[in-house]
Amino acid sequence: MTAIEDHPLRYAMANELHARPFPSVLAPARAAYLAIKPVQNAAGRDRDADRAHLVALLDRFGAPHPQPGATHYSGKIGKHLLKWESHTEFVTFTVFGPGVADRPFDAGTFSVFPDDWLRAAPGVRITSALIRIEALDGDEGIARKVDDWFVPESLAISRVLDGELVIASDFRIDTGGHMRFAVFAREAAGERRTGRVVQRLCEIETYKAMSMLGLSRARGLGRQMAAIDDRLTTLLSTMCGPVGEPAALLQDLLTVSSELENIVAQSAFRFGATGAYETIVNQRIAVLREERFAGRQTFGEFMMRRFDPAMRTVKSTEARLKAMSDRALRAGDLLRTRVDVERSAQNRDLLASMDKRSDTQLRLQRTVEGLSTVAISYYAVSLAMYVLGPLEYRFDISKTTLAAIVTPVVLLGVWAMVQRLKRHLE
């Protein structure tokens, strides 16, 4: 084999595909399932606290500990098999035991989780379930049992995996606080196939419950979004007419946009997670390859009637929120454009006024230049008369005649000097 260095994560990533094997369950059997999630910031929770909680349970039964940093664990605790998994927002505990209780869905199986240990959980219960696995004993016997165990109007039952198993549930919480699932397996189904079905049922229930958190978030935003929508509509109506104070209106629009962006940022993770969980629920149901049992509704039909409308509400709220945010941004852009146009018009008028004042100043300057030429010439003629005064006696020329001769020359000279200076400055 050619010597070549492996990527540091090659084996870790390859082993991740096999990190969560399905349990092996042989009918008759029973299972208790628990999913725990922190109320706030579940994705950023302390994973070490989750593992410490698991270790506390294992220590009660003298079971070996998981590896440091582990995200899954499987091992024996007393007479039961424990399966633990850590997910993005929650952790799950599944306990499997042989045989079934005389009383269907007896919560005694759940007693493997001590009360004080449950109270010390680093989170709250998002869901829990009791699962009863029996051998398949004919359609009539199954129909009679599920009618006794579940609420008829909510009952979902179907044959799965080419009719090897029958699954049933009403997705209701019983008096003990648990969901209830029934699995009827043919002997030929095998323990691995039965274990996969049980695992799928737990996943369907967990991801359904996690998806419904998005519905709660969507409903909680309804009143707030309605109030913001009214404010946004009022602002847009104001923009249709003359705007007295565009800057104030723009500030109001920016405030609305900021509130919407804040809601989008706070809801993005929950709505995104809801979409992902919904996809997982539908995928898990699809891989079961359901077939109708005695004309009853299947799990897929139950989800279509009860679960899908809730998910459409979440998607509608998310789309409405995005549309409102886009509308506020477009309105802000339009108003900024309008303000810019008005400012451009004001600047144009200001420039025109400045041009007019400059023209007036130029004309005034030219007038002043003429007066300055006359004034300078006047004083120059006076000085020249003092210089030429002796000629009055030498050549017998009167002062008036000298003034008449000197004045045009001085005027012409002063005018030429002013023009030359003007050209030099320009």
C-alpha cells in the first residue's frame, strides 16, 4: 500500500456515519423514551453538563462511562439497555427492556429514571414516550387492542416495511405525561428491523415536538407583526402625498426596519430549525413505507391533516416577516431617493440664486470700476494741474484750457491702466 498521510479528520468523519447504530429489539419488549432540552439557548448549551447528567445515571447502576466528548452511548443499566444521544438542541435517553407489562403502557418502565435524577436534568422535557412491542397476532386482535388503547379520532395506524410490522399511536399525552406507541412485529421481521422502527417512531415524535416550537414562535409574533404592519402601512400612505418633514418620516421608517430586522435575527434560527425538523419528520415517515391498515388513517395522513398546517403557518409567518422587512427597506430607499431629489432641487435653486448674485456683483463691480476711473482721473487731473500750472504764465494759457487738454489724456491713461491691471489679475 502506498504510504500517504491521511487527513486528520478522515477516520472521525467515516466513523460518524456508524456512530448511532439502531437498537436490536425482539418482541415482546417495552421501551421508555425521554428527550431533554434547555429552555433557552439550547444550541449553545453546556455539553459537559449533559454528559455529567448521563454519568450520574450510569453511576447508579455501576455502568461504564462514555468516552470524553462523546455524543452517543449505548450500554446495559441493570436489566435494561440504555441508548443516549446528544443532538444540536436536545439529548435523548431510550431504555429497552424485555417483555411487556400486564397493564398496557404501564409507566413502571419509566421508573428506571429516578425522580431526583430527573429533577436535576440540565433542561426540561420536550417529549417522552412509552413504546409497547408485541408479536403480531392478526388484524382483528390488533384492531381490538388499538381501539382500547388509543383515542379513535386521533388514531394513526399502518403496516410498515412491506407489512412486516404494524405501528399505532394517537399522538396524545396520557395522564402520566407520556406519548404512547404500539408496535406489532411478525417473527420474520427480526430484531434489527423492529429496532429500526422503534427508533424511527422516537425520532418522528421528537422532531415533531421540536417543529411545533416554531409554531409557538410564529403565534407569539402575530400581534407584534400586526402592530408593525399597521405602522408601516401608515408610513407608506403618508409617502403618497406631500411630505412635510421627510427626515422625520425617514427616521420612523428606519425605526420600523430596525425592529423588523431584530425580529428576523431572533427568529431565524428557530424558523430554520423548524424547516429542518419538518423535513426529518417527513423523511422518517417515508422510509417506513406505510400501507393502510383496515381503512384507518396512516401516520403520513395524520401528519398531513394535523402537522402540515402548523408547518405552513410557520412558513407563512416567516415569509410575511421577510416581505415586511423587504417592504420597509424599499420604502426607506424610495423616501431617501425622494429626499435626495428634493435636496438636489434646493441645491439647484441655491446655485441659480448664487449665479444671479454673482451677476449682480459683477455689474456692480463694473459700475464701481467706472466710478473709480472717474475718481482717480479727477485726482490725477488735480495733480497734473499743479504740475502744469507754470505753463499758464509762460505760454499765456488759461487754467481752463490746460484742464480741458489734460483731462482726456488723464482719463485715457487711467482707463488703460485699470484695464491692464484687470487683465493681469484675470
